[in-house]
Amino acid sequence: LSDVVGADHVRTDAASLQRYGQDALGIGHPPDLVLLPANTREIAAIARLCHEHRIPLVARGAGTGYTGGAVPTRGGVVVSMERLNRIIEIDEANLLAVVEPGVVTGDLQRAVESVGLFYPPDPASLETSSIGGNVAECAGGPRGFKYGNTRRYVLALEAVLPSGEVIETGSKAVKNVVGYDLTQLLVGSEGTLAIVTKVTLRLIPKPPVRATLMALFTDIQAAVDAVTGLIGRRIVPVTLELIDAEALIAVSAHVGREMAPSGTGAMLLVEVDGTQVAVDEEIDQVAHACRDVGAIRVVPAADDEERDRLWTTRRLISMALRSTGLLKINHDVVVPRGRVPELFSVLDELREEYRLKIVAFGHAGDGNIHVNLMIDPNDPDQRTRAKAAERVLFERVVALEGSISGEHGIGFAKAPYLPIELSPEEIALMKRVKGAFDPNGILNPGKIFP
Amino acid sequence: LSDVVGADHVRTDAASLQRYGQDALGIGHPPDLVLLPANTREIAAIARLCHEHRIPLVARGAGTGYTGGAVPTRGGVVVSMERLNRIIEIDEANLLAVVEPGVVTGDLQRAVESVGLFYPPDPASLETSSIGGNVAECAGGPRGFKYGNTRRYVLALEAVLPSGEVIETGSKAVKNVVGYDLTQLLVGSEGTLAIVTKVTLRLIPKPPVRATLMALFTDIQAAVDAVTGLIGRRIVPVTLELIDAEALIAVSAHVGREMAPSGTGAMLLVEVDGTQVAVDEEIDQVAHACRDVGAIRVVPAADDEERDRLWTTRRLISMALRSTGLLKINHDVVVPRGRVPELFSVLDELREEYRLKIVAFGHAGDGNIHVNLMIDPNDPDQRTRAKAAERVLFERVVALEGSISGEHGIGFAKAPYLPIELSPEEIALMKRVKGAFDPNGILNPGKIFP
């Protein structure tokens, strides 16, 4: 393996093994070896060797995932994509980009926006996460309501199979129905089927204007009613971010001033984009929809500076939660949008029954709510209660016709809960699909499946 | 099998066997038996029996496909979905519909539009084709440029495996990254992996206003330049239909008057939608983009009547071609949009080299062009030349970084050409995926794979 990548691109020191052994979940396991290949050919050679010798092989992007998808839970080889970091092509005529998996999402966005194009998916980690990781986990983000998540933008992939075979799925054409859609199958497969080595992404014209509005409500139900009202008015905002009272309190405590007047039960951040006339019309409709359901306050942003200020609360939530010193267990559950109030009722029940601090915020348009269980890591009883609450949360979400993960994936953290959502037949079928790609089971073992 | 569905729902007469033995391709093969089940349970029982006795099993929607996807090329059982034709639910709050596969696409569109919602995919066959068939082939249509094809709207599926197991893929939540995306894998799999028995579709708010513009150009290059100019202006029309000179001549001959002045080399039909102000602004930009590249004529529609008139040519093409008495071999090839002029150069070469009448039109925004080889069915030499031209067409399309099918699928008609686009490794992988679903190979045998 050292011959394949060159001795300079092998890491075996303890610090590297630790660093490449974990992601944002914070629960790691060291690999036996870290390799930094330069290209597809080297990755194919690595795969072939691992396949032959049945060595676990884990592809790694930037390690910003929340479910341990990049963690080599069974040791073996970590292949880091950090040297495959070129934007190969931005094709303005055909509205597409071809990139290597190690390109940082934010860098791609700036590159395409500089020529008037737009890559919509915007996971919170976009300044550090890589396109390869975004593809592996099917990353989402606030803009998902209008623009969809990573899946919608992946046109074609180059990928290495465990056998060392290199496949190309899809094409540069925006439509393609030739054989099975392996492109879409690989998106979200968390590195368990193949190692993606090149990504062709669909782009769209950059919307010329955007506008932002912040509204405060007495409770979650009113905020969701505003969202329903918007949809009734046939408005499709880019972003519909919902922030609950616990999150507002946490941010207020963090910055040392009140982010919302007392009695505020929910904050909604709405963003629309398009041409100037369309945006003016839509943001007006948004304000009406919020006032119609009795918003406490409706604040449109007049310029980019005001927009930044409106986003302050949302932006500070994660930092505020981390600064509490508590362990933040983040679950990105998702329900049909109309059932978001029921989901928040479930959270109230869980807070009471399991005596837990729970902070929730997320993408109300998609029904994708980040539920954060805030745990004292030194209190084993709290950990036990959180574990129990977690399972109930997932069961209730599935009962609400939702899903246990909207954009973070399963990794190893949620693998035990897969049977809550999928039947034994469905899991067995997925395992057979896995076997079609990876008969020796070397790719990212211990992930997805319980 | 008769016990499963009841004797009233079994067809064995010659007329039925012929009728259920072909689709719009016009090259059929009779099944041994036609069954009209009423529900998922019956379909599961049929599948189990066929699986056990290794009897070919072909699910059939409305039989409007162009590649023989619904043809039981090896006999066996055809399961028609015509009795599974209920719209189970239209959920306005969550913007989704749950339907049985036999629902006619146009019926669903009217039902959702009556409550202000919108199901964008619009295959030409929408008044007869069914949602199940649309899902099986991943149907497209003119609106694809802005709204994407069937794939983008399928949230969840209920499907029967050959073993008789019933699986549910996806969920009503618009985001879901729990395990492999079997939903997207089933879309476009042409009934070779499972039999879809229920479809959950994402809807969008119905755009309140639309506007149409027709423009004539001296040649294809100018029309494509207009499209490129539009995209440069960051306009995303719903529809960008391109019609070539041969198609204009065919329609003119059919109706007995000139559809365009002599010297016209291409017609472009552009449609935009959205709010009134947005539409006014966009259609103005469209007109500018057409005039900038020297359009011969630019005609906006002032009302629905004028709109209908502008669409006349496009609507009449298929009928005009059929009325020639020639056999119309329709190939829905697709290239990256910027390479559409190169594709038309290829067609010119093919016309000359193989002495063939070739009529082309299609979705210029997607680069998805319907190339119709017009053949005298009684001239074996022409048939031979057409066969040779077909292969060259597909080879050239793939060389242009395109795909041999954008929306019609492979069926059996294009199966021999699969290796032009896919490598042996890719085909072998797809066969292993097929085996994961259908180990005995009973589902729609003879399709997709060469």
C-alpha cells in the first residue's frame, strides 16, 4: 500500500490515527493506516489490495459528519480524499461542474457564483465539508425546501468498486434512463458500495436577488401555521428555518442579551430569491402570512447587513449549545411538514418523561428538525435516560410517517435504530444490494446495518 | 393464478393476448396469460407463484412506451395495473399525493390542479399513460427543463418483490437518508426489479401564470444560441421545445398550409411560468434573447387561444409523421445542451450517408432530442440502412458525452446498444443488482440487458 501512494502519503503516527479516526460525532476508532492517494488509479489499486486481503477500507472526506460515517470502527485503511481537491471544470454553457471529491463545498459555491452560477446545497458545515462527503451522506441544508438536497444535483459519478474496477455512472446529459440509476444509488450510500472519485454536478443560474424576513410567534403551532399559510399562497421560499424557545434561550444566555422578547415560543427565518419584482412580491406575501397567524413581530431585512443580523440567532445556536459544556446529541429527524407541531409535542413529552434538556431547530419547510439532547457527560443516569428517549423519539417520528434521518445519514450511530424504520425484508434486500457491489464486505463495515 | 384474481379477471383470448402483448413500439409478443389483479395482496400472490415456477412476469401500465418495456418477449404472465387506479390521497398541507400505479397521469394532474397544486412531469402520452408506467420508465416531457422528470417527484413506493415480499421505500417526508435509496433505484428500472403497487408523489404549488413565445430561426445553431443566451440571462423557462425544418415540412404537408415561412430552419417554443410580474419580465427577456441572435420572427401569445395556436405545430408532429405511411422509429437521445448543434450535424451526415429521411424535435433545454428515422416498411434495404444509422447515431451521441435514452428507457428495443454507453463492468454490476431483487430472473426478462 505504501508503494501505491508513495511513502510521503502514508500516515501511521498516533496523532494521525486519532485524527483520521473520528468525525463530528466525536466517538472515534483509530484506523491501522491512513493513505492519501493522488488519483483514481491509486485508489483502485488500494481497493484491489484491501478486497483481496479482506481489509476494511473507509473513504474519508472532511470528517464533518454527525453519525460516524467516516469512522473506521473496525480499523483497517482510511483513504483520505484531501489530495483529490481539484475543480476540474465549470461548464457555463451546460450548467455543470466536474469536481474531485475533496473539493470543499463552500469553495465550489464561490467558484460557480463568480461566473453567475449557483450550487444550492448548503449544509451547515459547508466551509469545511467536502463534496465527496456531501454525496456520500446526501447532505441537505436550509435551502433544501426550494432547491432540494445534494441528490438533485448529482448528474454523474466516477467510482471505484472494491474489486478495483472503475465505473462511470450517469452522464453530462441532464436526463439519462440507460439501465439502473447507479448514480442515485451511490448518493447517500455512505461509502459502503463504492469509493466516489469524481462528481459531475448540475448547476443553476444564480438567482439575482434574495430577501430575508424574521418573524416571532408565541408558539411552534403558530409558526407552522404561518408556513402552511405561505404554501397556501403558493409561495416557495428558499429557506424556512424554525428555532424553538429552548434554542432562543440558549443563544440569549450565550451572548448575554435577549434574542427575542419574553413569551416568544418560536422564531421563523424566511428567505426568498429570484428576480427583483418576484422577490418584492413574495416577501410581501410572506409578511402577510406571518401576520395572519398573529406573529408577535415581523422584521424584513432591508439590506445584507440587516440580513446578517437576522441570521445571528440561527448561526449562533450550535456554538451556544456547545458552550454549555453539555454533550449535544444531534438527531436530524424528519416528518411530513404538516406534522411538525405533533413532533414538537413529542419533544415536550420527552422533556417531561425523561427529565432532559432538548433544544430543537431546523428546516420547517422540509419537516426536518434537528433535535438536540443536551446531556451532562458525567451523569451516567442522564446518559441512560437520553438513550431511552432517543429510541422513543425515533419510534414516534416513524409513527408520524417520517424518517429517523433527513440529511445526516445512519453511520454507526443510528445503525441500531434502522429496524424502527425498515422491515427485516427491506434490510435484507439492502444487504443483498451491498453484496452486489462489495461481496467481501470491506467498504466501510459496521455502517448503516444494525 | 385464476384463483388469486378470480376468473373474471383472467384473459386468455387471442385478442387480449395480442392487445396486452404490445406497446407503442408496435413490435409485440403475446403473453400466455393476462391477469387483472385488484390489490397488492393479489400481486404478491401472483409474484410468489411465478417466482416459484420460474414463469416470466411482466407488469403493465397503459402500454404507451416506445421501447417495448411492457412487451412479454418471453411469454408468461402479464399483470395489468388497470384495476389499481385510485387516487388514494391528495394531501394539500404536505404537498403530496398517494396513488395506485394505474392512475392516468393526466387525471392526476387535473385532480391536483383543481386544488391549486401541480404535478409537473408531462410526457406526450399523459392522457393515456399511467403513473406506474411513468415511474417504471422515468418519463419526462417538455416541462423537464425547469421541473425535472418523474424521478424528482417520487417520494416513496410500495413494491412487490418476486418472492412475494412487500417493501416500502422512502417515506412521506421530503428528505430521507435511511439506508440505500431504493425508491430512486426502482424509478426507471422498467419493471425488472420489483412491481410497484403504490406511489407517493411530491407536488408543488401551481404556478399562477404562464406565458408562451414562438420564435423562428434560419438554422438550428441560431435557435440553440437563443437558448444559450436565455441561460446567460439566467432565465429558467419551463419549456424550450425545438422543432427542425424536416418536422416543419412534415406538418405543413399534413395540414396543407405553410407552418413557417420558407427559409425557416428551426422553431423554438418557449414557455415561462410563475407570478404575473415574474412572467412578464421573463418573457420579455426571452424575446430579447431570440432577437439578439437574429430570429426571423418572434411571436408571443397574448392569451390561451394564441398559446394553443403556437403549440399547433408541435402537437401535430407525431400525427403528421404517422400519416406519411412511413414507419417512425423514434429515438430519444440526449446530449449536453451546448452540444445540440453538433448532434444536428450528425443527423445531416446520417441523412446523406444512409439516404434516410430523419425528422428531429424535442426538448432543447435538456438536450433531449427525439430523432425519428422515417422508414418505408416495405423496403428491406431502407430498414437495413436505418439499422446501421441507428448504431452510428448512438455511438456519436455517447461520443458527445450524451446518452442513448433520455426518457423512453431501454426496453428490448435498445438493449443491444447498451454496451455503447456502459462498460462490461457496469453492465455486470447492474446484473448483480438485478439478482439482489430477482434471483430467478422472472421480472420482465429480456429487457435492459443485451
